[in-house]
Amino acid sequence: MRKINIKIGFITISDRAARGEYEDISGPAMQNWIKNAVLSPYTVEDIIIEDSQPLIEKTMIDFADNKHCNLILTTGGTGVTTRDITPEATYTVCERILDGFAQQMRNISLRTVPTAILSRQTAGTRGSSLIINLPGKPDAIAICLGAVFLAVPKCLELLDQSNIQIDLDFIE
């Protein structure tokens, strides 16, 4: 297996956080969870952007095609309001949608939150990048990542032969 430098992209999608009106707590929650789960060295790209489909698409494409992020995690914009358009942007930029990620995230979330059925997280691939949309609440981020992260190393290996080591004790 060839050596791949792991790069993880974190995209917070929030109008108010992007304008500085609201402290971004979701982006740091994603990064903290990954810090605890991933044992392999990795580098980080992160950004806070507004809920604009063209901007979300442009950012995902940049993280995948130009910044070469193996894994791209988004938070925010997965609900049912008119400004929640992260899944639509993800469908547009991804070459393959991985429905199992969305199904598993909703299934596990429904155990504790009855309104999780309204959440529209999804996942897909663009080139050799795996993109996963997460909800906007830190607790929900942890639940969803815990539900799907065991599949991430195999997915990345299949996409680009990368070898990412994870802490099974933290995830399980």
C-alpha cells in the first residue's frame, strides 16, 4: 500500500457563523471528534461559509480537486428550511452518492431524537475524496460520525489506496 498523506477538510455552513454573528461550535466539534478518532497523522483544511449552494459547491470542489482532501466533512444545512441546501450541493458535486451513510446516520439518530427523520445528511465521492454531510449540533455530529466512521478507512483505501488508522476503542 502506498503512503498517502491524509488531509481532512472541515466545512462549516452557517450564514450567522460566516458573518461573525454566531460562534461556530459545530466546526470545532467535528475537528475534536476526528482528533480523538484518527490515529494517523493528518493535515487540516477548514473554512466557515454561508448557506449558498454555489459557494458550497465551489468550496467542496476546491477541497476535493485543488486541496486534495481525502475526507471532507461538512456541518450545517441539512435540515428542511429554505436555506438548508448542503445535500443539494453535495449531490451536484459528487460522482457517486453513498446512500448507506445517510441511512445509518438517520437510523442511529432516530434512537434518541424523533425529529432525526427530518435530517437530510448524505455522503458521496468526488474523485478520490469522500464527502460526508453532518448535522449542525455537536451532539448529533458525534452520534453520526460514530455511526459511520468504521467504514471510512475502507472507503478511503478504495478511493486512493490511503491507509488511515482509527481508534476503535473511541469509536465503538
